[in-house]
Amino acid sequence: MGQVIQFVSKSERERIRLIQEARAIYDSIFPPADPAGERQDTATISRAAGSDVGNLA
């Protein structure tokens, strides 16, 4: 109880998925020098989406 559910449009979910896919491709070509920086990028995307990226199923 007390949990807030936020609507995320289909286009927004697709945009986030494409960003994650592009990041994975980029990282496979240019591996990040700092593994801690990779976690920060995911958090940045999550904040931009206004929700938890992992729970957009």
C-alpha cells in the first residue's frame, strides 16, 4: 500500500530501450575505463525517464 504507479508511454519505453541498446553497442566498441561510471550512466537514464528503468516491463 502507498506505492505510486507512474504511467510511462510506449514511445518513452522504446526511447529508453534504444538508448540502452546504443550504450551497450558503444561500450562493446569502446569499453568504459571506469566500471563505476557505467552504473552512473544507468542512473542518469533512469532519472531522465522519471522511473526505474529495470521495472518498465
